[in-house]
Amino acid sequence: MKKILYLTLCIAGLFTVSSCDDFFETKSPSTVDADFVFSNDETTRAAMYGVYEAWRAACQGNVFGDGLYYALDVAGSDIEKHPEAFSNQPGRHYPECLYQNGTYTSSYGLTSYQTESGSAYVQLYSAIAKANAVINAIEGKDNYEEIINGEISTQSQVYGEAIACRAACYRELIRYYGDVPFQLKAGVAAESLTSRYYIYDFILQDLQRVAPKMYRVGETVAMEKNIFSRTFVEGLIGRIALDAAGYQTRRTDLGDNFYIRLDGSPVSFEDKGNPNSNAAGAHYGRPTYYAELYNLAKTYFKAVIDNPGSAKWYDVDPRIKGANGEIYNNPYQYFFQQMNDLEYADESIYEYAQTQGTGNDARPYSYGRPSDGGSSNAFPCKSYGQGRINPAFYWGVFDPKDARRDVSVAITGSTGGGAERLIPFTPNSKATGGGPSLNKWDECRMASPYCLKQRTSGINGPYMRMAEMFLGYAEACAATGDEATAKTYLARVRERSFPAGQAFTDQFIASCGSTYNAVIQERGFEYAGEGDRRWTLIRSGLLPDKIKEFKELTKKMIDGLETQGYYTFANGNQISAYVWTKLVDAKSLYGYRLTTQCPEGMEDDPVLNPGWRGQNNDWISAGRTNGVTEANITKNYTAGDLTNLAIKGLFRYIDPNGAEAQALEADGYAKVAYGSQLVEKRDEYQTYLFYDYDYTSAPIYLMPFTPNVVASGFSNGYGFNQK
């Protein structure tokens, strides 16, 4: 057993730290050669571990953790925004705002946010190289035809996993860089850029080829949710087909015959809006054969829905009532609670793995509820909170009865000493400012929170879950005219988050203008704060319209706050210049500090609504479990019993000079400047929201190649510099 484990670690290490070319060319007897690595199931599986580590490292460090996803996706839509002042982070904020309608691309430094060695581009190609090594080795085996045409085996499963990794990497590269080099052989560099539509055709064909030769998630003991499964591959086909069918911004400097498909045929486009004259005349459009791709997406999303393996979908919360009397009744909430508890969530199809106490974990540090705690020995430790929520979306667009609202958005953060605090709108990081944040991941909520060090919570990275299968299927059905089916699956997602009979799906569709638009909008509610929205609006062609609509709503909100001290949204919510807050002992009042779904009929309770906040029920015990010393507990836990923040006036205007305000202040509530901060910081919330975008020009959402990549022979487009 020890010998097998040692061999596994050696092979995984070779695929992690060595170049694939070096690995396969070595002849030293002290190393493992390719023929031996792929000669049996154990060593073949071990080789794939190195591929997974390269993929996981790219995901966490350069794509979804602290990379481009962090800089653009979770901070650049009508739903999400950044926490800090625009001038503080120009490397992030200019790409996020479409480079000021493309006027800024020529001024943008090629390494303003990326580094040469640590960019998403470099790290994704590193994972591709390792995947190619596995793919090439298996394709070179004498029994390859038997592997790919026979029964499902470990060899065919691992081959499919490597194909899936390569496809996922190219999908992410195209999203961020547009047309990229296409490399299929380990150690053989690509010589030119390749049409993204050629790449899409190739990887879609590749994935369809291997899917039947793979196990579904949970189908065998080894098929955990951190392994690429047939379920994942079928979902990935649907996801990539939607991408390929959708609107994207493309270059005009690569020649008339550059955009081709896999069969060599030219791609023609349906363009939307105007070419961007500020960015080398880039165009925004979709391929004319989009219906073919939507039909492909329908086939594979439905395949997952019909046979999801061990992935589940909950219409009803499987929990009943908490040990301390907590009310649950929110299946959407349950998904994130499982992730916070360091379990594979039942609704997940694939998560990339993290380990508590090690590494550099983005959840909740970057994508969760903020904390002002220190970097270590805090309750909880510092959480920066890059993923913030535009206030007009929270107050004005999210239905107050939608059970996803409070799971998605936090209006309070943590002091880091065991208590809640209201997050101000003034630009800043942590709970000190930046406005409402993403709430889905929160160390307060973990069964075993890690108090010793920041960014080491151990919460996995979610990459695919069942909600996407339903909404992707609904979108593809709506796009191909199957309105009835689209509505059925839209309702399946929407209605589980509303009280019975109050989702009003027909009215929602009517308000959106079409079933297709309603599906896209619903996806915004389902994935609010997770960074899905930006790309969804880009590929659906709705980005210009939604930007315009949201900027106008934001202006009305701030104008109302400035002229009358509050603004009333169409959904009945009011945002006010002031709120009133008071810290209370929630444990004595309710039996728990960590709140869940606000119980029906308790909407006026200032502690329970908004729900899904509060503090860990016993931070001191959590700290001791982690190994925090008694001296550090005494030093850093400062809350005492007053842990939860009661808030009055959050959704309803209270006259600051009226009797109600006076009574609240007599009861110990403090009047706090709140919406008035939006007036003071209008530029941050209105002006810089897609700064100067004209709503018709091709949106420049892409990142430039770095100087080293350009020096390798791959030129920048879209008006970016070449050095």
C-alpha cells in the first residue's frame, strides 16, 4: 500500500511541477516513463492527479479565485460592483467598465492586472499542456481503439477527464481573451491564433466523443464531485454550446478569412449595435448558425436533467428545524450551507477542491461576507469582499419575497471580534465599506470555522450545479421557439424560492418582454453575486440594454435620496438616507446568534429580517477547536453577548424628525447615515458604472495579451498596445 501511494505521489508530482515535454523525453531509470505510467489503472489515475492540480491552481489563483474572475466577473455587471474607489484600482476597474467605451484600451498597461508568469493565460495553458500529455499518451497506446470503443474503463474515464479539462480551459481562455492559440500536442507550441469558432467546434466534438465512455458523478466510489464525470461533460457541452451560439466581440484585424469553423467553412455573423471605433472597429455579433448550437445545448442539458448521477435538485428544503429552533424552509439556502460545512453540496455536479488551513481560498475572503478581523486569530479573520452588490439591484430588482435575496446579499459584515456591523456605502474593503456584499459564503456560518489564518477556510470552488442545467435548458428551448418547455423549467427554478403561489411566473415573463429574457433575468437571481451575470449578458446580447436600464434606475434612486431623503422602488421597497441600529443579545432573544430564513410573519423583526446573517453561535469554542490560544481569544473576541445587529428603516422610510425615530433613539437605537452616502459618492455608484458606455458600440470586455505573449508572435487586437 505504501509503495502504491508513493508511486502515485511521484507521478502526480511529475505532472504538477515538470513540463510535459521534459517528462516524456526523459530516459533516466530513476524516473517513471510514459509507457509505464499508462500501463495500468493506478498509475494512469495518478497521472491525472497532476492535471487536476494544474487546473485547480489555475482556478484558484488566476481564474476564479484571485484572477480575472475576481477582477471582472464578480465586479462588472448590473448586479455586481467593486468595493473600493475607482481611482484605487484602475487595473481592475477599467476592464470591468468596458475600458470607458473602448477609449482606454490604448492606454491600458498590458500587465496592469496580469503578471507575465502568473496570468490566467499562462496558468490555463499550463493545465492544457498537462492534459495534452495524458491525452497524447493514451491516444498513442496500442489498445487505444479498444479503450475508446469498448466498455467504460478507468483508462477511458481518465482520457475523458483530460479531454474535459482541456475543453474547460479553452472555454475560459476564449471568454477572457477571445481568439487564442490552439495547442493539442504536448511540447509543441502553437504558431498562430485560431478562430474561436474552430476551437468551439473541436472541443464540442471532442466532448461528445468521450462522454459515453465516462462514469456519471457518483456512479462509482471514485466518482466524487471533484472529478470530471460524464455528468460534468454533458453539462459542459451545454455550457459551451450556449457560449458558441451567443454574442461576442470579435477582432477585425486578422483577415477576411480568419473566422472559420472546424470544417473550414467561413463564419457569418448577425451583428448587434455599432462597431467600436474606439477599439480598432471591433464588432459584436453571433454566428448565423446559432440555432444548431442551441439544439445541441438542449440535448445535453436535458441528458443531465434526466440522469444527473448523484447530483440532486431540491424543490423542498430537506432540513426541518434547527436544534436551537432555527427555521429553515429554503432549499436554495441549503446548497450554500452544505458548502460552508465543507461538504460536497448535493446539487453540485463539480467543485474544485480546497483544503482548510492551507492554500489561498477565495471563499469567503473574496466572495463572501466581509469581516474587519485581523489576518489571524480573529472571529472571523479578515474577509476583503471583492464581490459587492449594486444597491439598486438589492432594493429595487430583487423581489422581497424571493428566498434567494438574503442568501445572496449581506448588508451586515463582521467586526472580527464576534459581532455584526452595518456595511457602509463609502468605498472601502472589508466590512469597513464598499456597500452590500455577497453573502453565500461566510465563516460565521461554518460548522467548523478556521480562526487561525485568513484565506484558509477550505470551502471548495463551485463550478457547475443543477440550477444551470435547468436554466440552460430553458434558455436553449426559448431561443429555439419551444416556449412551453422553457416556461416549465424556468418555473421549476423560480417557484422553489417563493412562497406557494407567489412566484407569479407568467407576470414575470410579461414584465421581461419574452420568455428568453425572463430566463436570463432569472439566472441573475439564481447566481447573484457569483460572477455569472456579466458573461451571461454578453453572450445573450442583452448587455447594452441592461446597462442602460440599470444606470437609469441607479440615477433615479440617488436623485430621490438627494431630493427627499428616500426612494421608493416599483417592488415597494424604500431605501433611505438614514437607518437605526442597535446591537442585541440574539442568543437570549431567539436561542441562536446565526440566523436562517426569516420566518413567515416575522418580516418586521429587525434582527431576523434580512435573514441569513448574525454570528457564529459559539466563536470561543470554534477558536479553541482550531487551536487559538486563550490569550488570543481574550484579546480578539470583544463582542460579549451583544452580537447581532437590529436594523430599523432598511426597507421602509422613517422620518428622522418624526415620533418613530425619537422612540427608537429612546430605546437605544442609533441614527446612522446610510443612503445619504450614495449621494455623497454618486460618481462611484453611477458615473463609473460602465463608465461612458454608449449602449450601442461593441463592448470591449476582453483582456489583452501580455508583452511576452505578444513577443511570441500573437498580436493584440481591440486597440490594445503591442508592448
